[in-house]
Amino acid sequence: MIFPIDFRPSIGIQVSKGIFPIINNVIGLEKHNLWGRQFTIAYALAAIWLIIAGVFMLRYFVKYQEMRRIFQKYSTEANEQYQSVLSRITQEKKIKKKIAVYQNPGITIPCAEGVFRWNIYLPDYDYSEEELYYALLHECTHFTNGDLYIKWLTQLCRCLCWWNPLVYKMQDTLEKNLEIRCDLTVTENLSQKEQLSYLGTIVKTLKNAQKKRGSGVLYGVHLADKNGEELKERFEIICKNQDKKTGRNQQKKYIGLFLVVIIFSYMFMITPAYDTPKDQIITGEGIEEMLPENTYILKEGEKYYTVHKSEIRERIEKEELPSDEVEEMQRNGFEVKENEER
């Protein structure tokens, strides 16, 4: 989705029948005139795509800055208890980067925010020390897992590929999976009793959020999710306590499969093929076709020549080639050589 470009070398699969060559001709080859400028439909669509993507990205950054200003305006630095618990977590997790924790009466759920500066915002609730520990641990884990960088990247994909409905589905699914991965990271070294305490913190957070609806957090990562089914799934995964080693092996398999799919997707390229117009086909005695098998391009200084092995005349024929035709012949498979080989 990010790089919809065909790189060389790739194996072209030519399609000369059906609707594909017709569509390619209408969109990519036929030229139109507007205000004295020639363009194809493909260039017009690319311009529309870039304009809309630019608008979406600008709107995203404006909203993000507005959110940060609101947070900074209505948030207060957390008290010593919060700072003490946060310091304990950073020491346990060996987090060297500074993390600031704030209280905000306008939010209902804990939130991690920031890419260059890490901030945690907590609702203005009365947490027990244990609940405070798990809430902060969850948000700190989002930082150490790099979840906010992933969310920024998926938001960028959404802006660039705004026309693709699968991107929106991908973003929703990925956010759910980030929460599940965070849960597994937090609970992987906890006892069963500690896991239940962690789950209890999530449940209490949801109950508190139901009392104060209407606040949302943009472009951060929050503790609670949107519906009960997703929460139930998270709880089931935590209780199953999946083996970490098996998870890593599966991750390697998925990464390997992903790379194979990417490589093969760029190795093959479907291209339209067109028959040469009959009025452009020259036939007659002594005329033969120049193919990559019997012809190559010779470069001598700044000049180019076609070197053709004629079977009819049984000799090598050399003819100067205009420089603007070299690239077209290369695209058709003709090789360029520096020194003549016979």
C-alpha cells in the first residue's frame, strides 16, 4: 500500500486480451487537453490522490496539536505517590527515557501520548497503589513496545491510502492487537493472583469510564477498548497464558511469510500488451525484424548504434540510433554494451 511502484527487474506477464489493455489505454495512454496542458487520466487521478492525502495529513496534525494543547491546559502534574510508582516501574523495566505523568479531570481512561516526549495522562480518580501500579505499567509498556510509533505509521498509511477500505479495517484490528500484545507483555512474568489484580484494574477503569462518557483520546494509546467482546477476548488470552517461546516462533514465521509475499509481489508485474497496428508493419524482400536475440545497442562515446546480425545478408549491420530511442529499446529488452562484440 505504501509503495505501489513496480521496480526493475521484474517479470512482465503480458495480457493482450480482455478489458485490461482497454482500461490501460483509456487511463494511462490517451491524452486530454485542459487550458492548453496535456494530461492523462492517470496523472489526474494521481494529482487528486496527492491533494486529498495532503488534506488528510494536515487535518491529522492540526487535530493532534489541538489535543496536546487541551491536555497541557487542563492537566496538572501528578502528586508524589504517582511519581513514586512511576519511578519504581522505570527502574524495574530499565526505562532510561524520561516519562511525565499528569492527572486530567477531563478524561475517563488512562492514556499514553507522545513520540519524542513520553507523557501519561490519568483520570482524576482515587487509585489504590496496586491499581495505580498496573495502570502506569500498562501505559509504560506501550512506550517500550513502540506502540505509539506503530499507531503513527498506520495513521500515515490511512492518510496516504485513504481510498482503500482495507486500511481502515487494518487500523482497527491493529489497535486491538496492540492492546492484546501489551497485556501479554505486562502479565508474562506475573503470578495468577497478580494477573487477576491486573484484570481487576481494567474492569474498574471501564466502570469509572461509564460514569463519565463523552471524552475521547486522539492518537494516543489507552487502557480500555470499545466493546465488551474485545475485552472478553483480551481476558481469555491473558488467562490462557500462552507460551512466550511459541509466540516468538510464530512471529518469525509471520515475518518470513510477509517478506516472501512482498518479494514475489514485486517480481511479477501484469502489463497490457498491444498488437502493432497493421499500417505500421513494413514487409518486403530483404526486410527482417530486429529482436533482442539478434540485435544490441552499442555505445561509443556520446553516440549510440544498433548492431544487428542479419541472417538474410549474412553480415553484421551497424546503424546510428537517435539517443531518444535508446530508453524505449531498453524497455523492450535490448541490451546496451560499451564495446562491440561480434
